[in-house]
Amino acid sequence: MQKNKSDFNESVEPSDNHALENSTLIVATFSSFIGPFMISAVNVALPAIQADFKISAVVLSWIATSYLLSTAVFLVPIGKIADIYGHKKFFVLGLSLFVAASFFSAFAPTITILISLRVLQGFSAAMITTTGMAILTSVFPIQRRGRAIGIYVAAVYVGLSVGPTVGGALTHHFGWRSIFLTVVPLGLLSIFIAVKHLKKEWKGMPGEKFDLTGSIIYGFSLVALIYGATLLPNSMAYFIVGFGIIGIIIFTAHEKSIQYPVFELKLFKNNRIFAFSSLAALINYSATFAVTFMMSLYLQYLKGFNPQEAGLILVFQPIVQAAFSPISGRLSDKIEPRMIASIGMSLTVFGLLQLVFLSPKTPVIYIIGILILLGFGFALFSSPNMNAIMSAVEKRYFGIASGVVSTMRLLGQMLSMATATISFAIFLGNAPITQSNSTLFLHSLKIVFLIFALLCMIGIFFSMARGVLRK
């Protein structure tokens, strides 16, 4: 739904309460850090968890998958519920559940209980993600919103970048259970700040009814899509993904037929800025998320670096992202977000194309330069694009919009990994990566990087064609 003039004027009124803005920014930044930190830190500890519980690789994978699936399923429904009953209420509840799930995960006696607690973590992370961004957007007027969103996004990248290092150190010295305890103090501090300083409640759609039927259809469909993607290229995966697609079609028809849908389809139908910005986000994550995964394999198998050395090289990308995201966010307060985001996507295309020419003899300094370029491109895209999405909708849709963009991120991440997996399956089959098939491995990497570059070229179109936010 395109914003009318009165909506825009209401959103740009300057805020007199800078203390509220500062408190909101602090608590939102803390909350945006702990989720990505937990994901990346726990991934490093998976071998230690496997040794402790003596489980198979398939069961082990569910420690990560259960969290992502739970988060993805609940993002949009929680966004709608929070719009009805209050963003702050569900933000504090989400933080409380996340802290509790993290604390009890540290003492989980069985793998079943640990995975169950990871589902609860994912559910609470969905509550934090949707409501945190909605509150941030509600508190900050449009002329200062981009900077705040930039800091919020930077905290995500900081969490992703320090997670492996801190998680590895904690696992080595104190065991994997200590990782879950590290976020407890930060979560408790966030709860304290939110309760003490965020006195106001924000509701977008008070009095509306919640669409439980649509939420159930949506949840099962999304599980099928994401879980099916993790099984690719297994033949069963196509059946499960197909079931998910059919479910989404049924869900769409259902949402069109009811008065209070859980997902506002008209945001995509009538709001070009929101629709194209969301598609650009999906494409960007689809084309970039697996880059770190593939570059880690390249550095270790073809360049001969150990995991620690590879990690030190790869950390350049998220550091640059974290450093420049607030700057690009602030720029998007003054310059049309589509211009900055499109430049960022263009730099990403250039960086991905450079990766197509990798060889076993490529200098490390050149690789670092490409990673820095990609990090800079990601930073220019992410914050302005998020600013465009949240600023393109009315206040009553902030929760849903936040849930949608987070869902796009998760779907993009899964599609990105699925693309890499399919390429490996085609060129390597079930064979492990060795010196004898290193040429095929490198070829599969180049194909994936080329596909990603082409995807980003399409993303540039959606980014530029989204329209003008400020008239």
C-alpha cells in the first residue's frame, strides 16, 4: 500500500525525546547482536557437541536447522500478533524467553532437550527480530532512521564476525555449554533497559483478529520449503519443496479471502517500494550468504590454511560490513536509498565476478581485497535497503514489514546454501574434497560465484526500479 502524504508527514515529525531514541537504539542493538552471535558461535562448537552426546551428523545438523526453521516459521505471524497487541510487550517477552532458553541449554542433559530448547530460542529470536526493528522504526523519525537502522545492521555483522572466534575460544577453554551462558547477562541488561526506559507501547493494528488458520498453513509451507532446500539435490527434496510451493499457493488464496490476513498481500501488490526492496533483499542474501562458506573451503583445501588462519582472512568481510553499515544508513537519510543500495549491489557484482577467476595461486592479499570490496558492497546495500522497506509502509504495518524482511533474509540464506550444495553434488557427487578432485571443486566454486553475480545483476534492476521514497 503506497504511503499517502499525511502518512509521510506524520512519520517525519521530529522527536523531542532523544533519551527514548538512545535507549531504544541501545536495547535494539544488543538484541540484534545476540541472535547472530549465537548462530555463528554454536556452529563452531558443533564438533564438541557431537563428541559430548555421541550423535550422528544428521542429528547434529538439527542443532542449527531447528533454530533457523523455528525463527522462519514464526517471524511473520509474530509480527502480526505484535502489531495487534503491542511491540514492546512481545519484545520483552521474546528477550525473556531467549535468555531462559539459552540458560537451560547450557545444562541440557540430552540432545533431544537441547534441540527442543533451540526451537524455543528460534521462536524467541523471531519475537525479538520483528518487534525490535518495528520499535526502532516507530521511535526514530524518518530523517534520523537510516543511521539507527545502520547501527542495528552493524550489530548483526559484529555478532556474526565475533561469534566464531569467541565461540571457539569458549569451547576450547570452558566447553561448548559456556557459549549459551555468555548471552544471558546481555539479554538481562536489554530486558532491564526496555522495561525501565521504554515506557510507551506501540500497536499497529489494535482490535484486529489474528488469522490462526493462515498462520498454520504458512508455517507448514515454510518448513517444507526450507527443509526441502536443505535436502537438495536428493530426489525427495523436490517433492518436499513442491509441497511447500503448493502450500504457499493455498496460503495466498486464503489470505485474499479473509478480512484480517496474517500477511498483508497488498503490501506487495500496491506498494512498489516495499515489494521491490523485499525482492532485492531476497536476491542479495541468495547471492551472498554462501560466499563465506565456499571461501572457507577454498582457503583450507586449495590454499592450505588451517581453520584459524582461514577465519582471520574471512573476518575482513564482516568487519568492513560492520564499520560502514551505520555510515550508509546515515547517507540513506539524505540520499535516496535506492541509489546507495544499487551502488552496493553493483560493487557486489564486481566482487563476485573477481571470485570467478580464483586459482590455487591467487595471492592472499588479492583475496583479502575482494573480501573487503564485498563487505563494502554489502554494507552499502543492507542498511539503505532496510531503511527503504521500513519507511515505505504505514506505522501499523511495521511489525509485518519487519517479519517479511527477516523471512526474506532466511529464505535467501537457505537458497544460497542450496545453490552451493547442488553445484558440489553435480561436480563432486558424494566424494570428499581431495587433491585429486581439486580441479572439479574449484570449477564448482566458479560456477556458483558466476550464478551469484548474475543474480545480483537482476537485483540491481529491482533496487533501481523500486521508485522514489521521498517526494
